[in-house]
Amino acid sequence: MRISTIVICAFVIGGALALAGCGHRLVARNGESTVTVFPDENTFLKLTNLKKQGGAIGGMVGGLIEGGTTKQVDNNTPVRVVSSDDRGAQIEVTDGEFKGLNGFVPKDNVEFQIPF
């Protein structure tokens, strides 16, 4: 009985260590080479709604506002997911030019990555 407990504990510890080495990365879609990182989820929602409801002028205004409040981060940039919901994830960039950047990305732009 003692040996089976040790074996189970070893598997649990091994699994925890394997998951700790896993991470997430940003993934550009639709032929893009960068991912837009919004300051927060509310900004993402406001800009998305402005683009949808405003027609051509609203889309241009939304694009101008987006350009001033967001960052374009390279495809495949490693990130840490701080929190997530059905719309996307609050992330922190862990490597590269924008290391330390915190922001919100839509759920389609974050992918689970196993580093081996």
C-alpha cells in the first residue's frame, strides 16, 4: 500500500512540473503577422462595437482610436494568461520586444503551447 501511494504522488508531482513548463502564445489570424493587444477588455468591447455600429465613419474612428490605445505584438510571442473568459484573455508578454506588457486579447488569438 505504501508503494502505490508513492507512485501516485510521483505521477502527480511529475504532471504538475510538466504543466508548469507549458505556456501560451499569441497567434495571428487571417494572414496577419501581428496580434492586437488591447489595454483591457472594456476597450476591446468598446472598439469592437464602435466598428460594428458606426458604418464607414465609425470604422475609421474606431481604427484611429485603436491605433492609439493598442499594441501590435508579433505572432508566436509567448505569454502568460492572467485570467480568461468567453471573450478572451488578460495576458502578460513573457518574452520578446514587449516583455512585461499586460493587456487583453480575443480568445482566437491565444493558443496553448507545449514547449517540447
